[in-house]
Amino acid sequence: MFCCWLKKTRRSLGLTQTALGEAVGAAPATVCMWERGRRVPGPRAAARMDAFFAARGIKMPPPPRQPQQPERERLDSEVRAILEKRRFS
């Protein structure tokens, strides 16, 4: 998975999430979300990361695509349902 590759590669380069974020123009919290698989880098961030890693001789795998809107809406509704159940339990 891209998130695991990113974390492993960042650590192998001896970089913190802050240092990688600064290098690719992203906040450390954003890098954290990428590494946890909670967010996917957008096209610009992916291009900056690709250039960053390529300059170090590392080929970056393509990041996963953003979920399509219907899929996102389905997931959002499932999460809301779970939260509602917990709230009334």
C-alpha cells in the first residue's frame, strides 16, 4: 500500500513528517494522514513527492485514487449510522 511505502521510505531517508512536508509543500498533519491512509495526496502533492523521491533515485508508486463521490457518500452514511448507534447505546 502507498501509505506503508511512504512511511517506510521517509524513515529510511531519516526524515521526519515535518521535514518531508516542508520538502513537498504539505503540513506535517497532512503527511501523517497520508501515512495512515486517511487521505490521498492530490495531483500537485503527488507530483512534488515524485520529484522529491526521484531526485534521490527512488521510484514512487502511484498513490491510490480518491474515492469517487458516490462511494464517499456511501461511506459517510455508514459512518454516520455507526456514530448514531453509539450515541444512543
